Amino acid sequence: MTVQFTTLSNGLRIVSERMPGLQSAALGLWVGAGGRHERLEQNGVAHFLEHMAFKGTKTRSALQIAEEIEDVGGYINAYTSREVTAYYARVLEADTALALDVIADILRNPVFDQKEIETERHVILQEIGQAHDTPDDVIFDWLQEKAYPDQAIGRTILGESARVKTFGRDDLYTFIEEHYGPDQLILSAAGAVDHDTLVAQAEGLFGDMTPRGSTEPDAARFHGGEARRVKDLEQAHFALAFESPGYRDPGFYTAQIYSMALGGGMSSRLFQKVREERGLCYTIFAQNGAYADTGMTTIYAGTSGEELPELARITIDEMKRAAQDMSQAEVDRARAQMKAGLLMGLESPSSRAERMARMVQIWGKVPPIEDTVAKIDAVTLEGVQRFAAQQAHEAAPALALYGPVETAPNLDQLQAQRAA
């Protein structure tokens, strides 16, 4: 399997990889703009725009968009993150041209009918309400806000209800004008695809677009702080975060392996100590997320209000202990988990297409998978221990608590424990 890469004269990038033996293809357009690219008054508009993508174009109604893809047994969807918005489909080989035509149509020819805007506004407001009623969803929005206060990267992707209620057609068109130029688009496809055919179709669909120049978001500034919402819930929700390397940082893979060893699986330290030995919770995990210029190591657990102080104490103790006695076996196990997850994911054309799009966005190319594996293999026990010490003792924390959390330790108390 060989990755092929072409850039059109207007800057649109096309990356594809044929996977022998497959009869289907995954393809889509990744836009280099998400929640992080919004101004304050635009917060939520990238997500609103994603919702409106399937609500009709100059040539297709919303029903026709769905029917054309589903008539051939395929599916089409989209998502918005803080740094990208993606519109993608999965179809059989013979229907790849149709899928790309539909995706191009919804990006280039939306009509934003006022009736559809109002309908989708109501849907998004319901989505926001559902998120607010889901503690282990909303707590991460609060954590993000405390980690990056007064910054686009710290705001919720869905937007606040009051602002979503005000969005109109002009707001949607403005965001498209600012961020949907050809030089901000990546067409990625994997599976039963032919690169030359893909390039020729893309030239016909997008070749007349005028480049607009990429707009870099403001640099992230991790600050930290505490959000505490007391509510009568069955569970107390606890989320703790520390800044970690962005995905272009050489320390990215060290941070990934550290979080995996700390709380990434059933054999991890937090799972074994907090759940298996002490029975303090059902769910506890650590994960590492990254952006272009920053990242976060996040620990989450749900427990009863009376158990939360002990759970928080053990969590900090385990972070400190990891800096002292993290073993080679733990690093090797986390390394194996990370490589297995990467390589297993490449067996899916959808995962492969998404990875290629992200690699082109990050690096301007798709590094060989062997290069990524080599970087994972290059992580050392000493490097993980140094990073663990930095996380345990130096990194500024962000804390979010929700539920019966009256007796939960505050940020100052956690800081005192870290320093002890």
C-alpha cells in the first residue's frame, strides 16, 4: 500500500491510499477550521455549519442528499472538533465519484434555507441541553474552559445556547468565506480508490476555487483553575488536567505512553489501585489529547461524594509514585498498547483516511507508519519518569467537579498534596 499525494494549483491537497482486497472506500474533506478558529461572537458557528451541511444545496434537497448515498448502501456524516471539521462518506468502489460529488455539493453550494436553519437550531439547542444533562460530558467542557480561559480553544464546541439562538445565514456564510478556501481543504481517501481518478474529479469540482490563505489561531495559553458545580446526583464526577506537549512536540509520544501507563487500561496504575484494590469507582482513566501547540493529560473518575476525597488523594499519590518507580515493564506494556491501537486502526479505511488527513494537516505529508512506530519505540523509561515528575510536581492543574462534591478537596489542597 502506497500513499499518493497531489496538490492542486489552488492549494487543495489530495491524499489517498489504495488498500488491496477491499471493495469499499472511505473518503472525505477535512477543513482546517473548527471551534478554535472562531471569534467569541462566532462560538458554536463551526458546529452549526456542520449541521447545516446536509440540509440542502442548490441542486439537492436534504432528503435527496441522504437518499443518493443510502440508495447505494453507503453512509455520510460529519463532525466538528476544535481544530478541524470533517465531512466524510463510506461507499462501494463504484460509488466513490458519487460520494465525492455529494460532499463537494454540500460544501460549495449550501442554500441555508431559513426554515432549515430554524429546525437545525432547535436540534442543536436540544444537543446542548442533552450535554448539560450528561455529567461525564459537560465536565470536560468545564475542564477545558478552566485550562484555557478566555480563549477560543477553551470554549465549548457546541457554543452557548444564547449565542446559538442568534446565528443566521450571514454568520454561516462568513465562516465559510473565512475558512473554507481550497488551501484549507484536504481530500483524503482510502480503500478501493484510484488516485489519478480522484485528482481529476477534484480538479473538476474544486479547481475553480480561489485560495484565501490559511489563518492561524491564537497561540494557546494553559492557565488552570477550578470549576465546582454542586448538584444532587448519584455520582460525583472528578476531572483533573495538566498541560502536556502538542502533537508537533518531540515529547508527544512520551506523554502518550505516560498517560497509558497511568490510566489507559485495566492493567494501569489508577485502574488497579483505585478500582481493583480499593473499589472506589466503576470508571477511572487517564488520557492524553493534543493540539497543534498544546495538549492535556486528563484524569477522570466517577464515584460517590463520600469517596471522592480518598479517590483524589490516591490519584495524586499515584502520580507522584509514577515519577519514582515507573517500571520498564509498564512502559513496554503501554508502548505495545499504543502501537497495537495504531496498527489495528489502519485496517479500517475510514481510520486510515482520517489519519492521512490529520498527518497532512500537521506535517504537510504522510510520514511512513514505520517512522511513527520508531518514535514510539524511542520513548525511554527515563523520559517517562521525567515527564511523570513534571506532571506530578510542576505542571499547573485544572480541576472540574460536578455532583455531590461539597467535601471534595479544592485545587489548593491538591496542590499542597503534590508539594508534600
